[in-house]
Amino acid sequence: MVHRQLPLDVGSVSRSNRLAMNIETKTRCARHIVCGQPSWRLASSEVEAFVTEMGGHLGPVTFDRSDRRLQPYSVAPWAEEENDPPLRPVTKALRGDFFCMPFGGNATPFCGERHPVHGETANARWRFESLETREGRTSLRLSLKTKIRPGRVDKEISLLRGQNTLYCQHVVTGASGPMSLGHHAMSSSPIGRAADWCLRAVLCTPRSCHGLLNSRRNGATRA
């Protein structure tokens, strides 16, 4: 995997004196071109992960870096190719895992809304908020303001020191109405190695644990 560094990106979180609490927060973070896409990097001694600016796709991810390299997520083979005509963003950046709101798309408008395939969350450009290390936990936080159904989605990807585990959370606020939510994970593990890793997802709304967004305007949905 070859990548190059881009200029620093500026987030929206202000600095404070956190040395006494053993907290390091970066509100400026270099992006890297990874498999054709500007991406942010977070890493621990066990895991290295990249998240694309376009679509917020998580990948590549490398686990257990001390004595072997396991990369269970796939990256589209056309990632670094020039495409004519251009591919839609979700297809161009296609890799790893990404948050879908909605899962799928709708050619026929629903209540005046026509979403791109897998929604703005899988196609639009995410905004960097912060990269923080606090007591062995490293977290990358990004945000996206959706336009088709006005609202906000906050993405947090976290790594814990000593664990070969990646934690991913999305919080949806300011939007209401029925919505199919989902994660789009794509594996590149060879046959016989599927047991080496697993993906678990939990979705919680203010009223239920079903894949439907139907919260109040001032409520929040976590996926």
C-alpha cells in the first residue's frame, strides 16, 4: 500500500490544557492518499486504520501488526484507476466498511427525498473534528451535515491499547422519519480464514433497537 501525505486539515474542536489528564487531542490532522483517496489515519500498537474523506469508508485496516499482518477488509480493484465516465463517489471510494443512511437507494422519490445509493453518508465529504488519545484509547471523530434529509451524523472510530478490536459509532441527530440504516462491510479474507475475525453491530434508538430512524427532532440515534 502506497500513500502520500496531504496538507493539514483543521477541525472545529478548540485546544485546552489536557496534560494533567494524560490526554492528547489533535484538531489538525494530516490526510494521506491511500488507495487513491484522501484519508485520515489512526493507529495503536496492534491496529492501523484509515478512513476516507469521501464517504467515510473505513479501510484499509491492519490488525496484529507486531508479528503478522491481517487485513480482512477489501478495497475495490479500481481504486487508483482513472474512470471514464467518472464513477459515483460510493463506488469510486469503495472499501472496508461504511455507514449507510439509507441502506440502498431510491430511484422513485419518497416524501420528496431521492437519496444516492447508500445515502449521503457513503458519498459526501466528511469533516474532521478531532483525533484524541486518552488513557490508552485513540479516537478519530468526523462529522457530516446531511442535506437531503437535514440532520447531522457524528462518526467515531476508536482503538484501545492492547486490543485487536476496532470500535465504530455513528450518532444521528436532527433528522426524523423512517430510514433503513446499515453498515456495508466487505471482507477480503481467504476461504478458511473467516474465523480469524468477526464483525458485530448494535443499533440503538431512543425507543427501540430496530434498523429504523424515527426519532424526534431533538433526539439522537446511535448505530
